[in-house]
Amino acid sequence: MSKIPALIDLKELTENKILKLFDLASAIEKKNQIESVRLAPVGLLFFEPSTRTRMSFEMACGRLGLPTLLLSGKWGTSLEKGETLEDTILNIAAMKPSVLIVRAHDELSMKKMAEEVSVPWINAGWGKQGHPTQALLDAQTIRKFVGKLGGKKILFVGDVRHSRVVASHLELSQKLNYQIGVCGPPEFLFSPESHQVRTTQTFDDLEKGLAWADVVIALRVQSERHEHQHHLNQYHQEWGLNEKKLMALNKQGLLLHPGPINHGVELDPQTLKDPRCQVLEQVTQGIYLRQALIKTLLQSPGDLS
Ligand code: CP
């Protein structure tokens, strides 16, 4: 029996497969390609909140001509009556969607469930473990504005330890050969004994990190994942980006943020007007990337596995 395709992390993908996906996404963007794939609806199961990822997957499905079956949060579903996530997934899978796109917290055994349901599966953000399509769309945005990733230096500022986006970039950087730097308050960075510390460069000075980087990705302070609440004013003073601090970043550099932004915490409002800031272009690239991904998963799954 052939393996059911899934994108849960980026470890299995080769550089060639990733580049093929990027090229397909670029072709979709160039032709503004709208398609009419005739298959069963796509199941979107968002057990955690989302705006960009959920709606851009819905948009990608719409552009492919695929209807969607949406579960967003527990309200109005039998999760309210205590049904488990696992049972919910098994029941939606039993309706035979063509793909399941799932956002869930760390406690869900995503890999095990994907194998159990035998339906093509895409990770749309999994606790702190990974957000592969976000890393891919970031990389596609960088390719568009700065050029190929090989040898580039990407600095993540802020809540690195709780970031599934960084987790996926650590995987992707191994495939596309870019360097990762991190800076932020010590309690937001990887613990000194963690294996991630060995593969990243840590800056204790934001200006030095910005001077090193080709691309800076500011991260949302994920207060919902913290045991102790951080003083956001203090965070902004030390690690928030403003136009003055951004003078240290290369003029041809790029400023990204996966969203949602805490305005006046990670980014000053003025930074969004800086020509190097492409946070909305990230969202647009997410549509083409996700359209390319779903299309590949359904029509040429061998290009992903
Ligand atoms: N970047 C991202 O995952 O945003 P949402 O949580 O709004 O989907």
C-alpha cells in the first residue's frame, strides 16, 4: 500500500522537493492560477485560534475549486460536550475529506493521528512543535525580495523558545543552508543545554544581531504560553523594533513577522511603513504556497514524500 502523503514537519523533504514547491507557488502567483480540482471537500480542523493560516488555507482551497469543511474552535461542536480531539478527528476523517488541515496544541499526537486516519494531512501549526507552512512561506517571501536562501543570515527576535515558527525554520535551514541567529530576553531563548543552541548564533545585543542579519523576523510575545507574564513595556524598550534600531539592518534587508503583531511591543507602528517590512506580502505568499502544497499533495504526492 502506498504511503498517505502528509506534511507534519520538514525533516523528510529534500532541498529539490522544497525548491519544486517554491517554483510551483511562483508559477501560480505569476499566472494568478485559479483551478477546478474535482475532489471531496478539504477538512479544516482548527482547534486553536487562527486568522492568517486558516483563511489562507481556505483561500487556497477556493482557488483550487475545492470546497471546505470547517471546524474552528470548540463552540457549537461536540468538543463542548467533552468529546476528545482524537474522536473529533476520527469522525471528520470518516466523512472522507480529500485532505485534513489541522491546527492543534502540543498534546495532540499529530503524527500518530495522521497515520491512523489515512487521509492526506497538513500541519497548520502544532503547539510549539512546528508550523511548516509558515516557515515555507517566509522562505518564499525571502526568495522574492532578497534572493536564494543559501548563505543568508536570518535573525529571530523575541520569543524564540515558544515559537513553532522557529522550530520549523530550524528544520528548513538544514535543507536550504541558511544561518539562524536569535536574540531576546534570556528566558525567551533556548536553554544553554538545549541542542538548538548549537545550531544557532545567539546575540545578547539587538543592534549587533541586526547588523549581522540579512533578514529579521520579529516574533509575537506568546503570553498565553508563559508561566510568568513578561512586562511588555520593558520588552518593547529592550527588544521591540523601531525605525532607529532598524538603522542597523542592511538597507537591502527584510523585516518580517508571522503575525499576529502586538503593536508597540514587537514592532513600532512606523516600522510597518519601512520599505523593508513585508509582513502583508508574507500573507499573500502564504496563499500561493498553500495552493501549491495542496495541489502537490493531491496530484503528485511523490513530490513531497
Ligand atoms: N502566522 C500565523 O500562524 O497566524 P495565525 O495564528 O493568525 O494563523
